[in-house]
Amino acid sequence: MTLTELQELHALPFFDLLKRSHEVHEKNFPDGKIQLCTLLSIKTGGCSEDCAYCTQSARYETELKNERLLSKETVMESARAAHENGSTRFCMGAAWRGVRGGTERFNQVVDIIKDVSSLGMEVCVTLGELGPEEAVTLKEAGVTAYNHNLDTSPEHYPNIVTSHTYEDRLRTIRNVQDAGMSVCCGGILGISETITDRLRLLEIISTFNPQPESVPINSLMPMPGTPLAENPQVDPFDLVRMIACARIAVPGAKVRLSAGRTRLSDETQALCFYAGANSIFYGDKLLTAENPEAGADRELLAKLGLETLEPNPSMEAPHLDHSHPASPACATAGCC
């Protein structure tokens, strides 16, 4: 979708927008089920990047305790618990700039992925920048999807991150797609961006060829010690509008209600589900931030009559649309 189209959507009266997004949601996901995902930080803190929202950056003085790469036994314990609690996707995140094939840490992660993939869940990882060879290795090890968020618009991105570029992010996404993995790519609300920045993010994501399999929408949880520690909370109605626009812009993707759910009422989450969100992170922790407890999530879903999605570890990545030449590698070329 173009920025102009997204701006027209966003400007609709609230319930008109929700009506349109709900119709798109029902068309693409007629069963209305919710995907439950569990996210585990397998290596925490000490990151060389300077993302202004992140406690894991080594450049900021925060209360976060750095942790080395978790042992395979520790990760498997968490993965088994996630599987037993009903999660269909297990996501592993590591605070690195990126990974390089042939190194000890990359080989350790590949070994962990192979064991996690044997549990029958979808496997997602976020390890930073990724080259084409490393992407193929991860795919062969059993990775279903690779998370690499763009966070915001290319125009606002340098205000949030200076240690790598938007083009670096797009290059990794292209490598992931070329290797045959699904892409999980979204953004963060509340990082001093404008509405135009939010819609530019969706414009770029919607031009991916193929489009992402999942689009996480995060709300900033301001962390003491980071440059964005004093940023105000995202307005719940702004969040619902963004969910609705994401559903329409990327109709076949799972739209994931991600970071910031601890601050949302049950009523706001219900609006998000109606607008098109059909995936949540499930469990007590979301990387370094709190997350609603699993029991509370189950209770809310039961109140709403929403069933949960079954795992699909053999899920194929979305296919390239040969009639549409756009791709992450060139997504900003015609827009910036």
C-alpha cells in the first residue's frame, strides 16, 4: 500500500476503520484463532548497538544484568515448558549485532535450534544481522521464521539507531527470504515517531516480496537508563488504529500484539483482536520486560471465545510474487 492510501485509512472514523480491518481479518483468517508464542532471551545484554529504546545496549547504564549464551539444557527446559503450556511458536533472541558462520557461538545456537525444532513447535530466532550463508544454515537447522524489526520509518530511524543503517536491516531480511525462511518484521510505537513514520513503516513492510508472515506491533516500555526513558505511554486508540492498518496493509500476516501488553486493559486487547491482531507473546517475560501471565491470557481468550492456533513447524515461507518486483533489498529506493 502507498503512504497516501494508508493515511486515508488511518484518518477514517475509528469504527469505520475497525469495520474494514475486521472484514479483511475474517477473509484471511476465517477460523479467528490466536497464535500463542513464547519468547526467550538466550543471550542478554552487552550488545554493541545503540538502539535508544533498549536496555541491552552496552552504551547505557541500566539495571539489566548481562548474561552469557544460555546452555542448551536451560533453553530446552524453557522450550518444553512453553510447549506444555500451549505455545505454538518458540522464539529465541540474542543481544548481538549479528552472527557469523563458523564461529563457536553460531554453532552453539545452531545446535540449540536443532533440538528445539524436534519438539514440534515453530522456531523463530532473532540474532541481528545475517549473511546469506548463515541464513541457509539456520533454515536447514529448523528455523521457521526470522525476526528482524524495522522499528520505524527510514526517515526517523537515524534518530533511534546510529550503529547500523536501515539498509542493513533490509539486507538481512532479503537474505532470510532468499534462504526460504518466513520473515517476522514489525515496529515500535512510542519512540518519538510521528503518525507518518508509523504509516511509512507499514508502507515499506507491505512492499516486501513476499510480504512478512508475521508483523509484531510493539508499544514502547520506557526503561530507566535508556534515552527514551521519559517517553509517554502510547495512546490505546493509536495502538488499535495501527493494528487495524497493519491488518489491511499485510492481510495474510499474523499481526502480533507484542511488547507493552502489561499496560493494556482487557478491553483494549479485545479491540486489538477485533481490529486484526491474531498472535500474542505468551508467558511471564518478553526478553527483558514483563509480560502478562499465561493464566491471565487464557482467561481473557476464554472470555472472548477465542481459540488458539495449532503449531505448524513445517510451515512454508510465503512465496515470491513474480508480478510484483518490490523486495526488502529495494524497498526504500523508490520511497525515500
